[in-house]
Amino acid sequence: MEEIFQANIAPNHARKLTFSCNADALPQAARFDLIVKDDATGRSWKFECKREPQANSFSFSGSQWRDFATPRINASITLFGNGNIYVIRVRPM
């Protein structure tokens, strides 16, 4: 799987995380739901994803993003993808 992006979840990211990546690594729609599997637990999450106005910028938001991000404040996440399969890896900081 290809690494799409890495980020540290700060307290202000619990509502919305904006990140940059290769635009071809994610679906081309302006807004879409991204199904992501947690590498450690195997649980699947549905994050609302939006293409932001800045080049190659996207954001995660929505209730499942908040549920995922809130207990992981100060952790490092890495999103990997291969076609339409996405996996997120969490590392405590």
C-alpha cells in the first residue's frame, strides 16, 4: 500500500483535519465518504472527505471522524491506500 499522508492529531483536529496529498491517491469527487480500516483494531470508519480549494488539499470531518480522532489526540496517524482500499495506522506520541 502507498502512504497517502501522515499527520499528528492536535486538539483542534477532532472536528476537522486538513491535509495535503497526491490528489490522485483519493477519489476525484469534491465530497465523498472514505471507508478506512483501522490497522490495529480492524474496525472500519466512514470519514466525510472534502476536496479543499488549495491544490492537493483534503479534509476529514463528520461524526465518525470526531469519534475516531477525539480519543487519539496527540497521536500520529498515517493513511495508506491501494485503489479503493484505505488503512489508517495510529501511533501514540
